[in-house]
Amino acid sequence: ISSTFPFESKFVDVHGSKMHYVEEGHGNVVLFLHGNPASCYIWRNIIPHVSKGSRAIAVDLIGMGKSDKPDIGYHYDDHSRYVEGFVEALGLKDITLVIQDWGSLIGFRYAHEHEANVRGIAFMEASVRPLNFKDMPLDTRIMLPVVRTFPFGYLLIQVGNIFLSKLLPEMTPRKLTKEEIAAYHAPFPTIKSRKSVTQFPLEVPFSGKPAANHATVAGYSEWLKVTQMPKLFLNFSPGVLINKGMAEWIEKSLPNLTTVDCGAGKHFVQEDAPDLIGQKIVAWMSTQLSSQSEPSSRRIDMYKTRLWEAHGLHVACPDLDLVSATESQPSHAIL
């Protein structure tokens, strides 16, 4: 597992701030969204696998990595707005999302709200439904209420920097090298620079609070249970966000799901099995997404046309091959 980050840094203006990203390869867009307290650095050993046949893009969330750190609240809505702006600024179409941790809350929400622009979702250690404190491991159940309470969260995370110095290494079974630790710490050298890291735990909806965020996650969770969008579930054990019970719920509840048992892992699984993750994403894309030759927006237009014709309405779209728009039935696969 390499500690190097051999990619050219690129920047794009989004809502008056610069967002940092790296881009490798050509083809269909694969967008990587990281979590907290990480950056696009966490995808460094996965990108080379995916970029061989796709346009792999990994972005630093606003306030994270090499992206600007504007004076904003760093609420859930803020991060979603900046990711939406990033997609629009680069003109990204027919995206395959690869998401983990906070990247999953942002990514699932984006897919729910922009279904026509997403081809599929690969997720690991993700928030697939609203959580309760009882769903978490004991040490996390003890820590979360503390860091979600002022001034303890501010003192522990923003001043004491425990998410980078303690949480990251403890939730990564593999011992990180000095170079890797330095790369994770580099974007957050000061108390002020860690504002986004501190806010993230306050934004996660646990036991119904914050109410607005709970409603958003509950909304995309219900959507995940009905959408036929292809999904890849990379399952690690024992996990943190996804334990055994949650994994069973995912496999039972989400249609058109491919499950991969990736073995041992806790939370920052990209640091434990990057080659396996990259290989399984590529295999899933080649089998589950290769048949989707038409852009998502065009496929949805096909579905609408069939629906209109079923109700006796004539639509002048002679170029549409309605047979190819047949909806797939719920399916599950194991890679």
C-alpha cells in the first residue's frame, strides 16, 4: 500500500471558493467522495484501478484537504450545495459514485435528488439509513454524545485534534506510516482549519436529531429501497457504520444490489484493502453498468414515453427504442 499521492492537483471555483480535485483516465465519470477527517488522499490507491477504463475524479470536500476553508457553517446542506456546484462546474454527466462515511450522506443525497445524472453507486462504511446510538460500537456510543456537546466537541476535536490523532488510527486496523499520517494531518495545521472536522459530528443524524438532516437521510433511505439504480455494497467486518445487523438489512432491503464480502475492516477501509476495493469496483462496473449505454436522462425519457403511451398518449419520439428501455427486475449478485 503506497503512501505517495502521484496526481496533479486541479482547482475549480465553486460558490466563490476553490475546490481541489484530482482526475485520472478517460471514459465514464467515477466520482469519489471521502469522509471525515479525510481528503481525496484516502482514494490514492484505488484511483489507479478505476482510471484504467474510466474518468476517475476525487474531490476534497469544502473545508477539507486542499479545498478552500471559507467562513461558513459546514452544515450538511453546505456540503451538499458545494458538491452539487462542483458537479455543475465540471459539467459531469452520468456519474458513478464511490462513497464512504460523510461522502455517503452527501452522495446518496445527490443521487436521490439528481437520479437522472447517476449511473450507479458503490458504497462502503456508509450511512444507508438514519442511525441510533445503540447501532454504534460501545466506544463510539460513548464518544459521540460528548463530541456533539459544546464546548467538549470544540475542545476535543478542533483544539485537541483527536479525530486525526486518535480516531483515524484507531479505526484503521493497518498501522499507518509516518508519511500517511503526515498527509492526513497536513490540511489541518491550526485550530481554525479544523472547523469542518468539528462540525461533521454535529450534523450526523442520530436518534432523530438534527431533525432536518434526519428527514433527508430517511428520504434517501426510502428511495434506496425502491430505485433500480445499480448498487455495489463493499462489506467489511466488524465495521462501524455498517455492522452485521445493518449489513443484513442492506442485503434484504436494497434492490439491484451486488455485495462483496471484503473481510476484516473497521471504518477507514480504503487504507486496509484498496486493491480489493478498486478491483471489485471495476468488476462491478464492467458487468452491472456496461449495459447502460444510454445516458441516464435519456433512459428516464424512455420510461416516461412508455408510461405516456400506456395511458393512450401519443409522443412524437420516433428515435426512441422503447424495447431497450425495459425496466430490470430487482436482483442481487455476489462478486
